[in-house]
Amino acid sequence: MNNNEYPREITRIAAIEALVKILRNRKYSNFVLREMTKKYVLKPADRALLSELVFGVLKNLSKLDYLLLRLLDSGKFPSYYGSMALRVGAFQIMSTSIPQYAAVDTTVEAMRTLDAHPKELALINAVLRKFTRRWNKIELPTDNLKRLTIQYSHPEWIVKRWISRYGVKMCEKILTANNENPPKSYRINTLKISPTLFREYCKGKKYEIVNSVFPEYFNLESDVSASDFEFLREGFVSVQDAAFAIPVYVINPKADERILEIGAAPGGKTTHIIEMLKGETNNFFAIDINPRRMSDIRGNILRLGHPFPNMIACDGTYAPFKLGFFDKIIIDAPCSSLGIIRRHPEIRWFKTQKMLITLAILQKKLIKSAFTLLKQGGQIYFTTCTTEPEENQGAWDVFVKLGLKIKPLDEYLPEQFIEANGLIARTWPHRDNMDGSFTIVGVKE
């Protein structure tokens, strides 16, 4: 079957399959969407619709379930595939410009193609038709915790924490930002082209871009996907949110310094450091515990045409280096990633409160290991893409216990990112239109 022969419900089939893989098999959306695109040889318009359906369901899961379960006589979903089909159909009705009859018909036909039982097909058809008439008449709870949990589709444990920490209004701003489409953010490869010349090229190509506070970064406003952006394919840019310029700017790497990056994959900060080193990588070491993810770094470096740093797949808590070997160590810490929910909406459904404690313990081990590898007078740079105090302020506490002096960051960064009298750099989606991040620096005196 070639692409022109595909039935009109093919994108719904792909969306249903993708959501099963993401929510049941705990696979990340970017990998699954690539897999579905390849499997069904989807055209650009179909790829865009697939992303809209999958991300739409992930961002509205609690709300969709709340509404649908009130329209199911049994009060529970049918099969797992049936539940995904209902969510895909309901999202189209609730939040897209797709005609309601088309949303219902293509969803039912998708399940027919997936060999659903006739009784299940009849149920899905009936519930979705009922949904078209009644979904906007169903009232949400008035209790703030329940309302925000359902309206913005975040797990209750996250909403409860954020209401307690920030209050209802600020919590709602964060939840709203998490459900917005993130900017298409890129970093210019300064080993290939200057930011000024690159922007001239973009102007000549009629690409609309918005500059970041960091000169190498920009947001692409034109309606073109990463896979169709020729400057990405040709190695002139990398996909990266400007929030993650912060730790690299603070490191301010020099070629004669021995620098270690722990948790380097997939290589965004690694390649930025290489660019700031002007390609002089003899003293730069990048490690990650996952050998497969080290290949991601290699792929990014090859695409960009960079020289390789010293790359080792190893456990950062037992890194194979001499004590006191490094001038600077950046810990790109494993974390709950709650600061990048808007880019990866499935993260909210993957994480648990217990994980915060487990991750905080691992982060402390990494900091203590890095401390032994650091020269006297050397610096540890700790950064995360999370919002939670167990992980972020927890690192501060370890720095203090080890005797590291917390270093001010305001000389390196715009004032808008600075907190705690200059000692913390933080970004927020709702405030900065960047991913959520946290960075501190400790000096071994």
C-alpha cells in the first residue's frame, strides 16, 4: 500500500497505536512519533496531525477521562485500545477544527481497521456522538485541587505540591504554560557560521526568527518542522532550548582547563561547550552511564562537524579519573524533568513523588563523586531541568556540607534569571518562555 492508497483514518490509527506505546509501555513521545511516521510513511500534513492528536491527548488526559467516564454507562473504559480511541476522538471534538462527524467516523473506522469487536465499535460510536452534544455541559469540580488537576490534566500529587508552594494563582499559571506549545528553539553552530551571518541567511530564505537573550539562540516562528528545516540537517543549528545555555555560559570553558561533563547525553550542552572551546577538545571529557545514549552524542557531533571530546560510557558516581584531576565539572543531573513538561507532556504521567527522593539520592552521590575529582579551587556546576526542591535545593545542601562555596552567577547572566542574591539561576516556562531549569556553582576552597 503506498501513501496515496491509505484510508483516511490512517493518522487516527497511528495516534491510537502511539498513545498505547507511550502510556502503557512508557515510551517517550519523540521516539514513538518517529516510529509511527516511518511505519505509515506519513506526509508532512499527516505528521502534523499525528503530533497534534498525540500531544493533545497527553495534555488533556485527565479532562478527557473525566468527561468520557460520565458518558460511559458502565463508568469505565472498554479495552485499552478502545480507551485510546475514545480519547483521540473526544480530543478532536473538544479542541480541533475537524468536523465532529469526521472525528467520530474516522476514529470508529480506525478501530475497525485495528480489528475491534463490533460491540466495541458500536460503543465507541455511541459515546463519541454523545460527547459531541454533551461534553461542554459537564461541570468541573469547584474544589481548587480537583479542578486544576482535571482542567489542566496534571497528576494530583504535582498540583497539590505546587498549590502548597506557590498558591492557586501561580500554580495555575505554571499549569497553563505546561500545556502551551513550546517555541521551536535552536542554537547556532558557531564553529560553522557566525550568528550574524546565519540570521542573514534566514532572512534570505524568508524564515521568521525571534532572537533570544543569548546570541547563539533563536526561536523559529515559521511553520516548518525540525525534520524539514534544512539548517538543522546541514549542521548549522542544533535543537536546544535557550534555558540550557545558562550552565554553559556560567562554565565559560577555556581550552587549557580540564573539564568533565557528567550525564552528557544526548549532547546539547556537550556540543555547545565544544563550540565555546572553538573546537579545542583535548581537555574536555564527556561521560554518560548509558552506552546507547553516548551514540546520540556521537551522532550530534558528526552532524555538526565538530571534533570529538574524550567520551567514556561509565557511572558518574565511580568515574575512572584521578582524584583532583579536573578544573571544572558540570553535573547535568538526572532529575524528574518536571521543567520540560510542555515539550514532553507524557513526563507528567511517568513520574511519581517517590521518584523525587530516589533521584535526589543519586544526585548527591554524583556531587560527592565529582567533589573528589575536583582540584583545589575548582568548580562544580550543578544543573537540572526540574522545579522540585528535593532535587534542586537538595543539591545546595550537599554543596554546603562538602564545604563548597556557592558562587554568584550574576556576572554571567541576565538579571531576569537570577535568584537568591545572585547564587541561583532559574528559568520558568510561564515567566521566560523557556524550559524550567536550575543551576548553581560551588567552588572547592
